[in-house]
Amino acid sequence: MEGKTWLALLLITFLLLITLDFSSRKLENQVGAGVFHSRHFTITYENASRLAVRHLAEGLEEAYQRLVVQHGFRDGQHTWNWKESDPPPETSQIYCYRSIAAHEYFHTIQLLGYSLKLADRFLSEGTAMWAMREVFPRHVECYGRLLLPWLIGGTDVSTLKLLYPGHQAGLFWNFISDHYGGAQLIRSLFEHPDIRLGVGWPKALEQLTGKSFLDLWAEFVVALAARQVPDAKWLYHGPEQRIPYVPVPIFVGEWTGQALTIEHGNWENPYPKICTDEIYGGACLSPSNTKLSYLMVRHPYGIHFLRIIPKSAVPLTLQFAGDPETDFRVFVVAQTPSGAYESFPLARGCFILDPLAYMLFQVVVTRGEKGSGNYQLVLQELQTDEHPPCR
Ligand SMILES: [Zn+2]
């Protein structure tokens, strides 16, 4: 054949391929009903696009492979009904269907594999969020927003106990999984006889890690202040575009060398103004008005962040005085000019010789089950050797 004929043939083939690709994509996006079979799953769908169903199936297969085959979790459900709400979602949202499928599949593992009651949302939703990240660790934009309320909304809300809300608990389980044995820890927890009925998981966690739940919680709380929770880079960046301080503090002040007694919150939580924004997953809580109220960690495991910026070189003593019935855990999380974080436990008091060696102190306060949670914090010039250095 002549060169021109070859060229014409090539061009026709090329156009044909483009048309085929275009029409198959159109077909993929067309909404309809049917049955989709993947290797281990059957999805009956309605009002859904082929693309959405294919992503769901991929998510279920990947979750089955990672969680059941690789990590040894008991099996979940293999037949699924999927009905899309109107109107069908954008293609960008469909991208997240794989990690959503991993989340939902994990709920069926909880129910069918372990007979866990779903009433304990901290455990059921929190570990389903963990499963999303475990199966699709790079899809942080698909699950990250549901983890944000504690960072942007505060944690000690007036009406809800901290260990009640659901999805944001994923942040805790991601942290615990990263530090205490990964998927095998979560699986051991599910297999622990004490949580068979959805009760007593903090006790089971204590047995598995060898630490009290309050101590584990305190480690998590320090990691929140020091930006050492999993996916921190992504999680803190978005909210910081909208609110001045993340995590949201209850008090903001300076060390000027003058004595300062902190008894009230002075920072109004901006969360009510922004929490309706759907980018935060609509996970709104109703925060207490912390401004000018006495310092009190209302609920067990509530967390307060107090931000103090050093402006004076005068050596500083930090003193904490709390209700003696309350089992507080208090830490100073200090940030150096290089951006690194150091953390020190603060029992009754400690001193810092060179406050200007730091850019910021966050005093982080949490507590266990007992007591009222009332406390105050005093900053003053170092005068006696009553307290040890902060370290
Ligand atoms: Zn869920």
C-alpha cells in the first residue's frame, strides 16, 4: 500500500478508538438498574451508573482482600443492594466510592463476623473510619473531613459526651492502630470476649496495650496538640485556612513576665459559624459557649487546649491546680522555632528557664471519669525551687 493509504487507515483507526472510548465512557456514566458481579461480590443496583457500581465493587474487593484475607478479620456481607439518591453524584465523588465501600463492608464484618452492637458509635463508626484508611490510605480527601470535628469544634461540648460521637473517633483509632500493633490490635479487640456485646472496649483495650485507657487517651491528646496524629498534614491544613488556631483553643494569651492567673476561657469557639459547611461532612455538634465560662472539663475525656505565646525572657513557672477528685492528665506541648514539638507532663507545676526558646506553649488538659473537672492555671516568674523543670 502507498504511504497515503496507510496514513488514512491509521487516522480512521485512531478516530474509531476515540469514538469507542467516548461511547463506553458515556455508557459507564449512564444511570440505570442491574446486577454487577465481581470476583467475590454481587451488587444489585438501581438509579446508579455503571462507573459508580464498578468503584463500589473495587472497594469491596480491596477491603475483602486487605481485611479478611490479609489481616484475618472474619468475613462480612457479599451481596449488596445499592440505590443511588437523586441526583446521581459527580464523578469526583464517585472516586470516593471505593473507600466508602470499605467503610460499609467493615460494618458488615462488625455485625456478621463479631455480632457487635452498633450502639457504641465510638467503636463502630470509629473503626469503620479506621478501615477506610487501612484499605485506601491515600484517599485521605475521601475520609479526612469526617475526622475534623475535634480539631475545629473543640471536644468538650455541652450536650454530648466525648465518647459518644461517631466518625471523628476514627482519628483516635488511626492513632492507636499506628502506635499499638495496627490491624492486629483492632482484630484482637473485636475478638476480645468483653466487647462481644459492644460494651467494655476501653477495658479490653487496656488489656491489649498494657496501658490504662486514660493514659492512652492522654497520648492521643498530646498528639492532637503536637500535630502527630495520622494524616496531620492534610487534616490541619484545610481548617487553618478558615480559623486562626487548630486545634481550637479555650484560652489564648501571652507570657509577658507578669503573673497571670487563668480561670476563664477567653476564646469563642468559631465552629457554629462554619460547621454547617458541608465540606466538614455536616458533622455538627453544638459547642458550649466557652468564652468567659470557668475552666472546667465538662465531660470525661473532654480536651482543653490553652495557647500561650512567650513574649518575655523572664523565667516562667506554670502551676496547675485542679479539683482533687478529678483524675486530670495535663501536659505542656511546646513548639520550637524550627517547628518541632516537645511535650512535658504538668502535675502541680514546672518551670521553663528560657521561654523565648519556644514559639508557643499549649497547655493540654483532659480527664477521666471522676470529679467535677474544675481547674485553674497560674503563670508567674520563677522564684522558688518548689517545682521541677518542665521536661
Ligand atoms: Zn459508618
